[in-house]
Amino acid sequence: MQLVPEAAHPDRFFDGGTTDGDVARDRPPRVVLERVVVPGPGGRHREAFRMLRRIGYRDDVVGEILVPRDPGRFTTDFASVPALFTWLVPRTGEHLPAALVHDGLVGGRDYLLPGRPDDGPGGPDAPGGSGGIDRVVADEVFRRAMRDSGIGPIRRWLIWSAVTLGTIWHGSENWSRARHLRYLLVAGLTLGLVAGLGVVATLDLLDVVAWLPWMGGGRPFVLELAGGLAGAIVIPLLLSVAWGRFAVAGAVAGIALAVLLHVTALLLAVTGLYRVAEWVARHRPVAGVVAIGLVLAASLVLTLLLVGTSG
């Protein structure tokens, strides 16, 4: 991981125009999008956006990139962030140009590398393998593009680790099946262990169990809390060694999972309650009104009881 602060270079993004002769490297990028509705799984429809103008980016390693290859045909959903985590990583913002470039490199493989032989997307001399940029290199381009967009280092490495998990899940063009399976098993087992230890640490903090030596039973609450936080950092760091070339992503993802486990669980519970309530309100309106009435009545009774016993 780069320890010295890296300067942003927003001038590396430029207007890619609509045709090869319309590229303006001296002008900032123009994000021109058209909202479309595309079919989704289960007969549902989802929102997407068609890029009507290219975005150009000069990467430190790959060189010049134009996305998309064919304006007007390529669609994007911006940064593919689960709704549960948009409070931490918004779908749009300063990182939007970088996200659109990454989407073109990975999602639709719809990009051009000007000046390289035209042999499939990107040309045969592109880093990451013959015929184009593979997912691993595309993720690294995304991280550097976020840097040049002015994204802070913590959020930048968090987002990069998240998209690296996506690459591990989907696989890369240059991986064998055995290699892909190994990455999947390592990521799944280590993150599962981190989550499991997080649950045990919570029980240890509440003095239900005393299984973790770095927390231990009988210690003051503050010391147990500090020990749990230290373990949430040290354990993922040690486990990330098993990730090999993705060790940094493993460390960042593991620490984020351990530290944000309780916040994520709370948000997941609130989101689940909201979706259940929304479904009832849409499909069973009478039952929804009755449920709201019961909740309001129970809340009023509980409030009165607590106020009455507070003295």
C-alpha cells in the first residue's frame, strides 16, 4: 500500500467526444447520460443509464483509455454499491468518472486504448493479457482513477477492496478454474471466520462467554472493548496473508467487516423491517393499517408505564 500521500490529477480525465475524431484532450470530461429502464431478474425492471459521450482517462500504467467504445449503446448503473452501504460509499459523487471508466473496462468491456492495435477490446498489447484489460488490472486502474478524482485514501482503498471482492467472486479472464476456486475459498473462509469472531467478541463483551484471550472475562468493560477493537484489527491482518496477491484487499475488507459488523447488522435489521412494512403496505393495506395502529398503541402504553414507574 502506498504510504506517501498521492496527489490528485483531475486533468488526467478529458472529454472523449462521441467519435474518434471528436476527442478533446484539453477539455474536462462531459458526463452525458440518458436514463433507460432495462429488464432485470424475475421479470423486474431496473434503472440504468446510457452513456452518450465518452470519458477519457490517462492512466499511469495502461495509458490512455476511452469509455465507452460505442457511445449510445453502453449502459451503466454507476458505482455498483449495495443500498446497505451507500451511507459510506455513495453511488455518485466525485468518483463517478472513475466508476464509469471501471464499468466500461469490466461491466461491458466497452472501451478503447488509442494508439494500440485494434484486436478486440483494448488491443493485444494491453496490460492484463492478450485482447484486453483483465479485471485485476481494471480494478487497479479504478483505484488510481479515484486518486486522480480527489477521493480520500481511506474511502479509495475501501472501494477498491470491495470491487476486488467482486473480482474474486466473478473471476478473472486469465485465471484457471482451480485458481479461482482457491481465491473464493480463502476469501470466504477468512471473512466468515472474522464475522464469527465478531459475534463471539460481542458475547464476550456482554459476559455471556469468555472465550477470546485478548478480551477475557472479569476485566473492566473498557479494557474488554479495547481488546475487542484491537483483535478486530490484528486478526484480519494475520488472516489476510492467505490472500496472496490480494492481501491488502483481504486486510481492508476484514478490518472493515470486523469494525462495522454491528453497524451493518443494525442497518440490515432496519432495512429488513422497512421492506416487510413496504410489502405489507403495498399488498395488504388493511393489515398494514391494523399493524400501524397496534404499534402506536403499544408504544403509547409502554411510554406511559415507563413514565409512571420512573419515580
